[in-house]
Amino acid sequence: MVKTIAVLGAGTMGHGIAHAAMAAGYTTVLFDVSEGQLSTARGVVDGIVKKGVELGKVSAANAHAMFERLTTTADLATAVAHADLVIEAAPEKIDLKLQLLGDLEQLAPAAAVIASNTSALSITEMAAVLQNPGRVGGMHFFNPVHKMKLIEIVRALETTPETIETFESVARQMGKETVLIRESPGFITSRINAMIGNEAFYMLQESVASAHDIDKALKLGLNHPMGPFELVDLVGLDTRLSILQYLHRTLGEKFRPCPLLEQYVKAGRLGRKVGKGVYEY
Ligand SMILES: NC(=O)c1ccc[n+]([C@@H]2O[C@H](COP(=O)([O-])OP(=O)(O)OC[C@H]3O[C@@H](n4cnc5c(N)ncnc54)[C@H](O)[C@@H]3O)[C@@H](O)[C@H]2O)c1
């Protein structure tokens, strides 16, 4: 049974996952190599909990108990020493993740299960650095974690049913819904999202309709909460392009990135983060 969760990486996803863990009643340890990032993360988590109190969703006593359950550390050995579940949310670089999982072999209890929050990298490759790869799989959370209901649970080649059960029970305790996926590039959501977003760029390139009208059609005609161009501006056009390049390499021709998307990226139109993407902000 999971009592203690260690979250590795306190960035965009790590702090959200740590919040979900502490709110679900787990003793939570948040690790990052950067002390500055840890204090920023603590500030963001505090803000989410305080907002919950203001909105009447969390009682003051509960908020206090949540804060008591969270500790932060820049020492990996301390972070994982008592972990039953380790959730890795470090940068999307395979070498870094392989190193981190290799360290867990030495530092984490042998019975701890390990989840990677990777968006696309091979969890089977990560699991292979451990003596027991069966205890590794994927828990793919969505941003912002406290608002998004889904976790994609990923079964790598050797992930055991017991590991999957642990992920599912923790997800339930966090109040999330799950879907189970055999490891495959882009899982479900990134693969479909990339396909829709790429097709939207092809339509724009062919002057089928304006960006505004394509967005409007998907929102009002298909009930999507955001149009594909609004969404890609939020995700970042460069990020979307690298996902498409990866899916093109692994899944074939149907994911060939649209030349217009490549052109936007070359022009520096990377989305909201730089003030201009498909739209100007
Ligand atoms: N951003 C998203 O919307 C999103 C959604 C789902 C999954 N993901 C995945 O989650 C993971 C983290 O992404 P993010 O957006 O939170 O990244 P981020 O850059 O916001 O945060 C990464 C954090 O990891 C820290 N870090 C660097 N080296 C480390 C190490 N050796 N050990 C532990 N931490 C280290 C960094 O200091 C930083 O705080 C990636 O695998 C990414 O693909 C991201």
C-alpha cells in the first residue's frame, strides 16, 4: 500500500503532481536539483491550496494538514528513502531520466514502484536500467494537474499487473480518471492532438478557411473546448513540431509535419510564450 510518494522534478508538472499527492493524503516529498525551483514550487502549491480555501473547496484545517504532509529537498537519497511510489517529472531528456532511474536502484527501497511522467520517451528503455523493470511504468498527468481529470497509465514491455494496480489505486485516491495504454508513441492524447493540430495547419496552408474560422468550427461544431490554433499557441509551436517529428519518425508518413507549421517555427512564432504564434497577443 502506498503511503509515501516522492516526486522528482519540481517544475510545471512536478509541483502539480506533488499537490495532487498531498491533497490525496499521501506523505509527499518533492525533489529538485535546484533549491530556487523548490521554493518557487512551494509558493505555487501554497497558492493552489489557498485558492481552494478561498473558494470553500478546502477547509482551513485540511489545508494545514496538507502543508504538513509536504516536504521538499534537494537531496535525492533523502527524497526517496521511504518512498512507496516515485513519480519522475524531470526534463524530457532520455539521458537524464536514465541516470535518475539508475540512481533509484541504489537509493529507493527495492519494493518501491516507479512512474515516469514522460510525454513521449520510451518507458521500456528507462525500466531496463533497473534490475526489476516490472516495477516501472508511466503515469502521464496533464497540465494543470489540479484541474485536469485524466491520467494516462502506460504499460511498458515488462510492467507487472501489480505495478499497474498501484498506479490505478493512487490515481483513484487523487480523484483522477485513468486510461490504460500499451507503450506507444504519443500515447492516446498526444497522438490524436498532434494529428488534429497538423491537419488544421494543412487546411490553413490550403486556404480552406481562416485560422479563426477553423477554431470556431471545432469549438461550436465539434464541441472542443479550444480551437486547434488556440491550443497550439498555448502548447508552443516548437513543442508541437518536435512531437510531430517524433511521431513521424516512429509512426510514419501520416504524421509528416505541415510545412506551414515548420515555417511559423522558423519565423519565431512559437506561441503565447513569445507573444505571437498563429495569433498575436
Ligand atoms: N509541461 C507539460 O504540459 C507536460 C505535460 C505532461 C507531461 N510532461 C512531462 O513532464 C516532465 C517534466 O516536464 P515539465 O514541463 O514539468 O518540465 P520543467 O522544465 O517545467 O521542470 C523540470 C524540473 O526538473 C528539474 N530537474 C532538472 N534536472 C533534474 C534531475 N536530474 N532530477 C530531478 N529534477 C531535475 C528542473 O530543475 C525543473 O524544475 C517531462 O518529461 C515532460 O515531457 C509535461
